[in-house]
Amino acid sequence: MAFHVRNKETERLTRELARSAGLGLTEAVHLAVESEIGRRARATPLWQRSAALRGRIALRLKERAPVDKAFRDSLYE
């Protein structure tokens, strides 16, 4: 798939990153985009990023039967 950069400043920055990191242009674009996605993900609060996981855990906890004393005692015998 072709990808054309038509902005001179973007091209200059991409070439500068590629040169300084010893990468090809495609690798430099990949690195830059990947870094930006990671930066944006980290900007989202952990509480918000973990909401789906916390929901799944809550469902599992509701499905489980309570553990009785006899079962706990059997773990240590």
C-alpha cells in the first residue's frame, strides 16, 4: 500500500528521525506512530483504561460460589 507524505515539514522530520535512529523511512514512520499511540494511551488514566478488565473480574467474582471453611482447611492438610 502506498503512503505519500505531502507536507514538507513532516518529510523533513521523518528524514531527521530516520537518520538519527539509523532507520529507513518506513521504520521511522512506524516508530513515530507507535510512540504517539503509546503516549496517548498513557495519557488516559489507568482507572479508565482498566474499566473493561475490572468489569470482567466483577462478573467472575459474582459467578463464583463462596469458599467454605472446610475447603480452606483442606488446602493446608
